[in-house]
Amino acid sequence: MPKVEKFEKKIAWIVSGVLGIIICVTAILLLRDSPLFDEYFLLAVVITVFPPAVLDYVDYRWKRSIDKHLPDLFRSIVQAQKSGMTLPQALEEASKRKYGPMTKELQKMVTQMSWGVPFKEALQSLGKRVNTALMGRTIPLILEAQRSGGQVERVFEPLEKFVQTTLTFDDERKTQTRPYLAIIYVAFFVFLFTIIMLFKSFFVQMSDFSTTQFELMSPKEARSIFFHMSAIQAFFGGIVAGKMGEGTVGGGLKHSVILLTCGYLAFKFVV
């Protein structure tokens, strides 16, 4: 997975947001009384959300790969230091091995040190580029151990165990929350099935009868209301799924896109 920079996410939000606004304005001006009005608004939402959702997922996978290779990196540093290398030499040796996307970042750090950048600044620059929670916790400890001197490998051994334990706990949390993600999807599809059956068995059939006391809601109006309800349910259900599964609201955008698409297809071909 390639690295996604912050400015790339901002550009994606700006471009997709502008496209979404253009589609909304076009729908308001040209399709206000058309059956396609709601579909164009849904298309605007999907176009606005889809590119940032893809970039957020790619960035999440990249950072996850970085964190998964940290225990191997720390283990390699410990072995190198036990053989007599200093910490900068150990990192330079580690940059020659394969640690997924971490290898490229280590090579950038080694290049900076070869240009005369102090070890502390190069390591802090590495932390800013990677920008993961685990790296943010470990780099201050590494710098403090380097400043204090002594046997630095004694710091990396518990660090390796700490990172491995954190990753294990994170995997366990995802395993435990996976059934709740399934519940959100099942609840949405049950909601879809319910409103489709209600629409076909009640509103469509009742429209054939005329009443003198009051006017029933037309099937067109009922379909529009149900469509709006399913879109709201899909969008916010996806956000909740991302918050539960990955701990971020941005992680739920992909779930929102999936549920919105499923809801649209259901109304397009079934209702």
C-alpha cells in the first residue's frame, strides 16, 4: 500500500466536495420535480465521500503495516547492538532489510544522517512521516535511552514486547467488535426489507382505493420518504461501524458508501 500524505486527503475532500456541490446545484436547478432528484443527491453524497474513503483505507493499511513490522525492527536493532554496533549503525543496518513500507522510511532517515542531520532530528522526522500511535509512543523512549547512554538494547527488548502486546490486543479488539459490525449490516438490510414490504403491501395497494375523508400518501411520496430514511440509515450506520471497527469516523466512510450503494440498488430494482 502506498503512503497517503495529509495534503492528498485535503485535495480529495476539496475536489470531491466541489463535484458534489455542482451535482446538487444541477439537481436543484434542472431536476427539482423529477424522480431523478433524489438519485442525484445520493450520487453527490457518494462522489463526495468515496475518494476520501479510499484514501483513508489505503492510509490505514499503510500505517497498520508499519506497526506490524515494528517488533521485527526492534528485535533486529537489539541483535545489532549486542554485536557491538551503536544505535545509528544498527538503524542503518536495519534499513538494508525488508520491513514493508518501514524500510523506505528508514532509508530516508539514514540518508538524512549521511547529510549531517543529527540522529535526534532524523528520528523525530521519521516519527512525523510515519505518524502512527505506536511510533509516537516509542520514539521519545528511544531518544531518552540514547541521551542517557548505557546499554540501549535493554530499552528495545521491552519496547518490542510492548508493541507486540499492543498489536495483539488490537487484533483481539477487532475480533470482538466484528460481530457488532455484522449487526449493523444485518440491521440495515432488515430495515430495507421491512420498508420494501411495507411499501409494496400497503402503499401500492391502498393507492387503488379512494377516500372521501382524507387523502392517502401517494406511492411516489412514500417511496421518496423511504428512500431518504434508508440513505440516512446507511450513512450514519456506516460511520458507527467505522468508529467501532477501526476507532475513527473516517474509517466508517467506506461502510457508508457500501450501504448507500446497496440501498440505492434495492430501491432502483426492487421498489
